[in-house]
Amino acid sequence: MDTRDLVRSLRMVGSRNGWRAVGAAWRRYRIDARDLPRRGAERARVPGAAYCAEPLPGGGVVRFAQSALRVRVAVGGAVFCGWDGAGPEPSYALADECPEADTRAVLEPDKDGWRVVSERITVVVFRHGAVEFRTPGGVLLRRELPPRWWDGAGRASRWVQRAQTPADAAVFGLGGRACGPGLTTGSYRLWNTDPSSAFGPGDDPLYITMPVQLVVADGGCHLVFHDNTWDGRVILREGVEGAGSGHDRPGSCEVRFDGGPLRYWVVAGSPSRVLGTWTALTGRPALPPRWALGYQHARWGFGDAQEVRRVAAGYRERGLPVSALHLDIDHFDGHRIFTVDNDRFPELPGLAVELREHGTRLVSIVDPAVKAEPGLAAYDSGSAADAFVRDARGHVVRGLVWPGETVFPDFTEPRVRKWWGGLYAERLEQGFAGVWHDMNEPTSFAAFAPYGESTLPRSARHSLEGRGGDHREAHNVYALAMARAGYEALRELRPRERPFLFSRSGWAGMQRYGGTWSGDVATGWPGLRASLALVLGLGLCGVPYSGPDVGGFHAMPSPELYVRWWQLSAYLPFFRTHSAINAGRREPWEFGPEAEECVRAALAERVRLMPYLYTLAHLAHRTGVPYVRPLWWHDPEDRKLRGAGDAFLLGDALLVAPVLEPGATERAVRLPRGRWYDTATGAFHEGPGQALLDAPLHRTPVLARAGSVLPVAVDGGLELEVWAPAAGRTGTGVLITDEGDGWAEPRVERFTSRWRVGAVAVEREGADEAGYVLRVRGDA
């Protein structure tokens, strides 16, 4: 136990549930000590020497003395590698059935062993088990060394695989990491974890861990995904160019898992192609309803309906549009899910209708833990359906969460997902327009880690779609399966509306059910920087819709910090203030007149950019490309951009340079290639290079790419904001519109900007004119 774990455990003991948390920790420890297989003698093995190869569609199988490797190129270009007979299915990551093999890819002899040549990547399998991935031009992307297993009687094999990457490679991803977006030398655990208190850049792991790495190097980009849900670690070491006697020392990656299959996918290409292929494999991101891109307000501790009305009225009176208010666990009856405290929230459906008339929806929190209380509808129906997780001896596992002693649905069982989904009808009847999944790592309070790890016993039994297994395998996909249950239920209960669902925890593929948020990010400037790192990192794992708790969760921010957090979040996909019950209010007027005016300006810009943001949402849904992109997105070979994590691209058109340091009134930003206009002054800067931008408290520096055509909202209508292309150049833009929350096919309009007879003109694809009012900005 490290110091941080000890402090958290002592804090837990001193809390309202303190001694019960100690008891829960002891109970969990005893169950695992009794039911988990004991580690006995283990035998290490490596593949050994290859002795034959068998061609199959898309690749083939190479057989070694002590293992076998299946290589299969799928239609679309993704390469699957599975050792020891592991196939691509069953998988919680894949959206549908595994894509068909690309029959053009053939396993053939090579001087070093065997190779599979495909359109986008060449795979070389060496005679002792190493595997290389190269570009069609022969540039090395990744070299996997022969894996090693430790086999023991009565327990799953644990294994390790080491890889080498180019010396200049930068690694991104691994889910939601507060220390990113670029991941430095270190060890990263793959175990979804509630940190139990506010977190900052030094805390790891957090709520969403994914064995997904996006590797960017001069020679090309690739994504590698180890499809294994067990507890594991990824250990990264940076490469060094010109090390030792003038030779490069490659970067290295060591992947370790406590069990489960050794199988992985590799995707190569440009960043947009990689994310497109990855989300085609694991599911395109869900398209949120249009209102979910507006500003939203939450608080743990609204208290009662009158306080909700007071806050909503405060926003209206000040002309600050709020699209949704979120009710936390305090609106439940004794924290019991799928209930309402009717004394404090009488006639909740009426409150929802009242708010909706002013353009504000209600969103409900939903936790997975069900209070173990006979007479409670969710508990009784779940017991009748045999829906709750049991231990190895058949007893229902009990934990400790907000309502007290609780039980946990097994979302890895299809009939349990169906039962759980039926409970969402109660939320819709109460007037809620969306749901917010919390505490679904899953978290069960316990003190004194590791004996009191705050989750279910590792020996707890799960269905795993009928295959059977325990919590060691099910833990990381518990929230993913819960999100599936909720999303499918909302689609069935309200078939004409797109669901709005976001989840604190998840795993690879979670984007097909909705988005996520930061969780309990620490209030402070480090927490602000971690907020941006999380959003960028998740986007590079295929999860584009996310954002932080504006202002941080656990403490009261200063007015300056609050303003800067607002200004950052106004350009992020999910835009919500939120705070703990004892962390003060987050309404803008609580921070003084100057802060309120700064917030007003940021919110007005968010509203103005709504057509552009909604277009980005559609593009993410269609292609997997995130709204928020790192500065190197179009210039992955630019090493200085790869190291710049303090600014980002919003789509292709805008570069946002948020202020992340206290007291700053200007900031430097690294520019990608091309011409960039300061949207406040109209002055332009040429990239690549660095620009120094004014950053007074009342605004965030934002640059527009020359030639960009941005759809913006003006006076209730829509205009095209056109930033003049450089002389002799052209620019582009796109607008995607629909009715806002249904399933009808959207309208897509594409635009081209160019100089024509000394003036900037815009043409719409298929027409001579743009068809919208133009507002041209910038100079020749």
C-alpha cells in the first residue's frame, strides 16, 4: 500500500460508512482467499522454433514448438494476431461479428520466416516468434519480441510481451490518463479504478483504462489493441536517437496480463485512417442529441425541487442558456436507485415539463448497485430474475455503496441486461431526458487496499455471455456492458429519439453507447491541465464525446480558475459544471461580476459555434475522427507538435489555446503548418512555428485555419464564417444538419473557398453559390 492509498483508507474509516467499509474490506479479502485459485508452481515457456506454416484466408497459422500464431488481415486493413489458438471472438470490443478476411493477403515464405503482405501493412513472422509490422514501403512500425507465458495448474496463464518502436515514437491513449496526452516512460495499470478522492496528473489508474496505444513516429502511425480484459500493465520506455555508439535505442513497450488470451490488433496509416478503421472495428461513436452539445449544470446536493427551480431561473434571468440540469444521488429516496424522494422532489415529472418549456432538460444519475432491501422494486425484481452477481459458492455478493449494503447486477448476462433495461422506464416516466452512469467500475466501498480494493471480490462469478468466469475477467467490461444495457433500453423505450447516455467507466468500444466525463478531477490548476489530457487521450482511443467537471469536483475554485476552466470547456464536446456536496456552488454568478461576464462571453461563443460542433458530432459518428484533436493531427511527423499537449484542434478549422496557468495574460502556442488567423484581431501567423498570443481573462486565444468555412449561428439563423485562404490556395468546410434528436438521414453540404476576381468566394458542392450569408474575415 502506498502513502496515497493509506491516506484514502484512513479517510474512508473516518467517513459515515467508515467501519462498514472496514468490514467490507475484510469480507472481500476472506472471499478471495477462500475462492481464488492459489498460485502454485508455474512453468515458463516461449514459442520455441517454428516448424511449419499453414496459409489461410487473409494470412495463416505459423506453428512453433510450444505455441502457434494466427495472423489474419481483415477487410479494411486491420491485422489480427492470436497466440495459443486465440481467435478474434468472443470479444467485448468488437461492435459486430469479426470483419471478413481480406483474401488478397497471403501468407508466403520469407528469408526470415514468413510474411503477409496487405495493402496497408506488411507482417513478418520470424522463426523464433518475433513479429514485425512494416509500412508498404518497408519502414518498421513495430517489432514484437517472442512472448512468454507462465502456466500453472488450475489457474489461467499470465503472460508478457515486449515490443520495440522507433526511437522517435510518441505513445498516446491507454484510455483516460490524467498525465497525458503524450505518455512518458512509466508503468500504466489496466484496471478501471475509482481513485476515491479528487485526482490530478499524478494519479493512475483512473476510471477508464484501455489496452489501446496510438503510436506516432516519423515513419508512420499505428494503433495496437490487446484484446484482453484482465488486470494488466503497460510499461513504456522512451527511445533515444543516436544513443551509445551513434545508433538509435528503440522505444520499448512491455505488456503484462494476469490471464486471458494473448491476442491483439494492429492498424496502420494516417491518424484519421487509423481512427476510422479502429471505430469501424469497435463501433462508430454514438451521435448525441443536439441539445447534449449545449451547456449543462449538475450539483451533488441540489437538495430539493425548489433549489433546482432557483438555479434554472438564475440562468434564465441572466440570459445564460442551459440545456440540461443533472440530478445526483440526493434526489433518490435514501440513495436507492430508480426511486425519488417525494418529500423533496414532489411531482418530479411536472418539474421536468416546467423546465423543458424553457429549453432545459433533466438528466438522472444511475448507479449499478441496488440496495439489498426486500420491498424495493429493483431488488425484488432482480432477485426474482436471479440478476445479481454471486460468489463461487452460489451466494449473492454484497458490497457497500451510498444506500448501504448493496448487490450488483451481472451485466455480462444478456437476460440481466434486458431486465435492467426495463428499469429505465421509471426514469423516463419521471421526465428525465438522459442518464448518467456513475460508480460503475464497479465501486464498492472498502478500506485498506489491496485487501480492501474498492470493487467486487475478484473471485465473484460472472456469466460472460454464457462462457462463465470471474471478476478478474469481467471487471474492466462491467461498465461497458452496463452502458450497452442502458443504451439498448433507451432505444427500445423511446425509438424515435437518440439516447443520451454517458458513463464514468468503460472499455474499448464504449463509444458506440455514448460518452464519458472526467470523474472527480481535483480543483486546481493541475486538475485543469489533466482535464484537457483526458479528453485528448480518450479521443485517440475512439471516444470523442467527453469533458471534465468544470471547476473541479472537490473544492471551491478561485474566480480566475473557474473562468479559465469554463473557457477551456466551452470548446470541448461535453460541457458541464459539477461539484461535490460540500464543494460550493458552480453557478457563474457565485464568482463575482467579472467572472460572470467572462463566462457569458464563453457561453455566447459556444452557442455561436453550435452548427460547427454539431457537424463535428456527425463527422465523429460517421468516421470515428474526434472533435478535439492534438495539434499534430495533420502533421504527425512534426516532433515539436507531438510534444505540445497544452492546445488542440477543434475540427480542422480552429486551434484553441486555453490558458492553463494562473496569472497569465498571454501565452505561446506551437502552430501546425499553414496560415492561422487570430479570431480576435484578424492578424495571421504562419506555421510551422510558434506564436505569442494575448490571453486576457475575458477570452481564450483561438486561431482559425486560412480557407476554413465555418457554419455559425447568428441571430437565430445560420451564416458561413469564411477565413480568407492564402493567395493561390483554397479552403473547405462542411455543414451537417438534421432535426436534432431523431434518426432521419442528415443533410450534408460541402463548401470550397477560393479567391475569385480579387474577392473571396464560396461554392457549395453541386451549386455555384454557397446558399448562405457569408461573413468573410482575414486578409489576402
